[in-house]
Amino acid sequence: MILTSQLPIWPVITAKAASLRGLIFCAACGLPLHPMRLPEGRRAYRGVCGCRLGPVDADTVERLVADAAEREVPAVFGGVPAGQRAVIVRRSVAAIRLGGTVDDLSIVWRT
Ligand SMILES: [Zn+2]
């Protein structure tokens, strides 16, 4: 008999773990990029389409999108703790199209 307390505890996927999940797409073909963890432990986003040569660093792209969102809707970010920036980004962004490099971003804002 297996007690539920003996079952492995799966890691909780928090907004921080992949704050752009479902929002980030390949600019070339439009397919979604999926969050993943690289062998060395870093987080990344990667598409299955093959348009990009490799995964894009999650911390970098999330920071670039958050900075862009803060420029786009500065009033919303006033006094927001750093840990909650990802929540506001998700509310502000409708879609992100990522091109060949991490800074080749095209952001569609929610209206
Ligand atoms: Zn693609």
C-alpha cells in the first residue's frame, strides 16, 4: 500500500518558474515556445518548430519583457515589489513574438 504522504512531491510551477508560458511565440512560424530547464539548471524557452537554433535564456527574455512593460505602462508598476512584476507583465502582454535573438522581441500589448 502506498500512502499519499509517500508519493513524490512534484515541483510547483509558479509564475516565476515560467512567467511567459503561453505568451511567447516563434516570430518566424507562430508556434509557441515552451518553458524548459537546461541540463545545467538554467531556465529557458524553446520551440519545437526548429526555426531557432537553440533555447533562449528565460531570465534574460523575462527581464527584457518586464522592462518593456514598465516603459509601456509605467503607472501600473509604481510601487510594485520586484517579485510581483511577472504578474503585471502577464496582465499587460497579449503575446510576444521572439525572433532570431533574445532581444528581437515584438510585444503585443493588451488593450
Ligand atoms: Zn518557428
